[in-house]
Amino acid sequence: MRAAAAEAQEQTAADAKTLAEAAGDVLSVERNYAYGGVPAIEGRLRTNAGATLARLEPAFRREGRIPLLESLGRNVVRVLALPVAVGAAVHRRSSPWINVALFAATVVTTVFAGALHRGVNLWSDPSQFAAGIPYAAALLGILGVHEMGHFVAARRHGVDVTWPYFIPVPMGLGTLGAFIQIKQLIKSRRAVFDIGIAGPLAGLVVALPALYFGLEGTQQSPRDAVQGMHAGMSVLFALMYQLANGGSLSDAAGAVVQLSPLALAGWIGLVVTALNLLPVGQLDGGHIAYALFGRRYARIISMVTVLLMFALALTVWPGLLMWALIVTLVAGFSHMPALDDVTPPDAKRYALGAAALVLLVLIVLPLPGAARGMMLDCPYL
């Protein structure tokens, strides 16, 4: 066994030497070696990282390898020669009928949830299924457009992705959302950024109008109502309530409203947007953080964000504890690097990333003075 391992190590080192010779015209090679079981080359770039990657790919593919560029600082990069089999494994996908079946199941569960929101139990009176359609249509529209934002952005960058997988849940909101799977190694951090931010922005285009029209003409409940939603619990929600019904933000801060099916779907769309924009691991915000700051700082940002969520759960709102656990388990803290892990996005993408952070704050931050007792016995979250 040890002899086989030593032989494999020697072969990997020999492969690294061969690849170093092939990379000599675009990289000033300083050393080559085996790193984590794959050939690795270190050196200084002779040109920019994007051009280096493009020129290395043909030579590496002839050796059955895919180049991945990592920055080691001071213009020194490490090129890892990943096996082509890694790319093939990522490409593997399930039957599209699974997507269809999950979507159909989610239609059923969200129709049931929407009907229940209007006081209709479809288990006992299935003929009233139409009561759940407005909520289901609006919510699935928001989630679907969100995922198609990712889909279109990925295809624009030549990245293979699956159709959306919807997650049906036979209780509560009727769904835990939807996701797509990326089936190809992404070449640049710019592409990672564009794919990550496209979903929240696309979903917002549907969620905000749904919330606005759903809130229009909404009657306030008494402030001592046992059910309802405090409009001041979110700055963005309060702004939409004010736009839909007039008055001042101070009026919205104290308003307790019963959400129509359309408004409920729009609000859930904003909550989904906020959760996805959290800069953690594999969430959309995690993709954005990685693209803007690189793997090392993105991991630190992820851990700080989750620790902050736990701290707020212990001191402000205990309900946040469940979301902190879900985010930690589902998203993790790590991020798969782009093949060009060196070149950062341009200034426009940094500005758009800052705008995404502002959007997250507007959704989760309550109006000043409205934080105290802002959640009633609310069935909406």
C-alpha cells in the first residue's frame, strides 16, 4: 500500500513537471510539486489571470487536466491541475421528471397552504381549492422567476445548470423554496457574482409588485390584535405599505395588518430574498461575498454572519435560532472556487454588491421604535 502511494506521488510530481513546461510561456514557473494529490505549479503571471487561464486550458486538457488558478499573494499564483473527471462528475444530473414531479407537488402544497390562510381546509372541503390559487400562483411565480434569474445568468456565461427543483412541504407556507444545481465548473469570479445576484434581483421584480398590490387598501387591525403583522418589522415592508396606502412612515410603524394572499406571497418573497442574500457559504449572498472578496475572506464573513445570527437569536428574537441552524446546515461556510480564482470583479459589480447589502438591511431592519413587540402571534413566518 505504501509503495503504491509513493508511486502515485511520484507520478503526480512528474505530471506537475510536464505541465510546468507547457505553462512556461504564460507563467514564470518557480516550482512544481504534488499538492493534495494533484499536480501543482507555482509562479508569477506573465499576463493577466483570465488570459493565462485561457492559454493553459488547451495544454492541460491534452494531459486530461483542468487548470485552477489560486492567488498566493504578491502576483504569485498556484495552478492546480484538476482531473477532467472532476468536471465530468459535476456534469452528472438526475432525470428532468424529478423537477416536474417536485413542481407539481409544490403546486398542491401551496394551494393547500393558501386556502388554509383564507380559512378553508381543503382536506375537508376540496371543492374550494380555488381559494388557494392566488397565493400559490404568486408565490410560485416569485420563486420561479428568482431561479430563472440564476438560470439565465448562468447560461449567458456558458455555465450548464439544471431546471429549478421546488421543495414541497405539506404544512406552513407549503414550500421551502426552490434551487438550481450548477453542473459545470465556473471560470471566473465575475460569472459567480452575476449568477449569484441575478436570482434575488429577478425575484424582487415580482415580489415588490405583489406586495404593493396585495397591501393596497389593506385595513389595519386593532393594535391589541392577537394575530397580524406589524408593518414596522421591516423598513422595506413599511415603505411598501406607505406607498400602497398613503400616510407617513410613523403611521406604518404602528400599523398591524392582515395580509391578503397576494401580500403574503410578496412578503415571503422578500423574506426569501433576505435569506438568500445572507453572505454565507452556498447562499446567493455567499456567492456574492466570494466573488467580491475571495475564498479566505468570504469564509470569515460567513462565520461572522452566522455567529451574529445566533447572538441576535439569544438576545433579540428567539425565532432566528431556527434560521441560523438551517443556514449553517444547508449553506455551510466554504465555497467552490472559480477556475480563475485570482481576478476580482470590476467596480460596477462591487457597487451592485453594496446595493445588495443595502437591500438585505432594508428587509431585515425594523423601523426605529418598532422593534419592541414587533412580532405578534403571527401565522405568516
